[in-house]
Amino acid sequence: MGREKKPGPPKRFKRAYAQEIGMLGRIEVLIDTQTGVNYLFYARSESGGLTPLLDKEGRPVITPQGKDPE
């Protein structure tokens, strides 16, 4: 018989949005499940970057804890 898989710790980040850009690029919005802060991740080929997602006033976008991304 197979071994039962133990549940691991909860994942720190959830992907709220993903979009392919051309053949090699993509953007994603990630939510930190502990703080609610949203991050914009950009990847192209073998490089990428991560930055907090800001609202129009320049403040970090925060998703209230317990709310799933739409």
C-alpha cells in the first residue's frame, strides 16, 4: 500500500491573476496570505522582477485576509 501524504504548511502566496505576454513573458499578481499585500511579478525568458502593487495614491494594495482572489 502507498503512504499517506502529510499535509504541508499552508502556502504563503496565492496567485490572483496571470497573463501571458508574447511567447516568453508573463505577469502575475501574487497575494501574501499572511499580510494581504499584493505583488506584481513580471517574468521574461530567464529574468524577472517582483514589486508591491500600488494603488493610485501610491499605497500598497492589500487584500483583506480570508477573502479569495476573484
